[in-house]
Amino acid sequence: MSSFISGDVELHFDDYGSGFPVLLIAPGGMKSEASFWESTPWNPIHQLSDNFRVIAMDQRNAGRSKGPIAADHSWGTYADDQLSLLDHLGIDRFHVAGMCIGGPYVMGLIERAPQRVTAAVLFQTIGLSGNREAFFDMYDAWAQELRPQRPEVSESDWEQFKTNMYGSDNFLFNVDEDFVRSVETPLLVMEGSDLYHPSESSIAVSELAQNATLIRDWKAGAAMEMAAQQFADFLEAHRP
């Protein structure tokens, strides 16, 4: 376990292996932390660390990481954290793989620093599909746990931050269809299939982006083994 402090933000991360870097952005919604990879269909940390340098981070105010909460914070705040951590580690170009909330985070990194992201994987990305209240409820549950520890954050700050994260009409919340159409970065998209990870969000990314591959069946049995191999092969094929 390592940590990086920048101003009033403390980001914790785990750094494994060596070679071309892969940033892993874990599932868990607002609670996205590296330990959640242990409960996914397969653990990419174990899979990749023999051949890549793997950086698995806890997002701000999740797991071991801490940072301010303010009314003007949004998806870009997290992108700043992620890029600051990579800068701290001396990493310029990198692969990135994100699950769940990691889908928008991945696309935000491509939007912010397209020349740095060499390839990206979206495991069952979250997306807007008649489910906004579910995301508001998820945010509220996260905020309720933090409120006793964060008396300096006003109610209006909590509410505005929630709106900034989940109030837009963009299908991935932080980027719109026009942006995804412009993306040339190689993408591997693992389809979602539930309330928070609707199938149509994964399909839309795969159809809109210029260089995307969709995997529809990937979570169990032989299909999972094949998808895990496709994942590793994809990252290897796009290693600079």
C-alpha cells in the first residue's frame, strides 16, 4: 500500500509488477476502491502483474483515500486525481481499465488526456437508462456514511455534488454521444446487464466509438475464461 498527498487530497494505491503501466479503476460506485477487484469475475491485478505494472487506486473519499467535497466538484475532479497520481508515479502513457463507475472515469481520462491513454477497457459501465433515481440513492447512501466525519460540508454542497455527478442527460453521465463518436482510442467493452450497468450503455459505446470491440457473454464458465484471455490479449496487442 502506498499513498500520494497533493494539497488536501490523499490518494492510496497499490503498485504491482513492472512493465507498461495499467491503471485499474475499481467498481463500487462512489465507494470505488482497489480491494473490490477481489470480488469481480476475475482479478486483473493477479492476471496482469507478471507482465505489466499495475496501479490499483482508491478513489477520493473511498477506501483509504480522502479529499475535500465541494459544490463545484464533479467527474473532472476524479480525472484530476487520477492524472495527478500518474504524474506522481512518473507515468506518461498508460492503459486503463475500469469497471462499473470506472466506465465514465475511463472515458473522462480519454477526454482529458487522449494522447496518454493507449488503450482502454470498460467492464459493465454504468449509464443512464431510466435509472437516475437508483444513482441518486446510491450517492445518498455513500454521503450518509461520510456526513458524521465531514461536518464542514454543507447540505447544499452534498446536493450540488450529487447533481454534478448524476444529474446530466449524458448517457455515461460525464461524456455525451458526440464525444464517444470522436474517440479513436482502442476500446474493449464488456457488456453490462442490470439496473446500474444497463446493456444499452455498453452497446452504445461499442457502436459509437471508432475502434471498439464488444464482448457480450463474459462473467462465468468457459465464457469468462475466454473473456479474460481476450482482455489480456487486448492489452498486450496495444502495448506501445
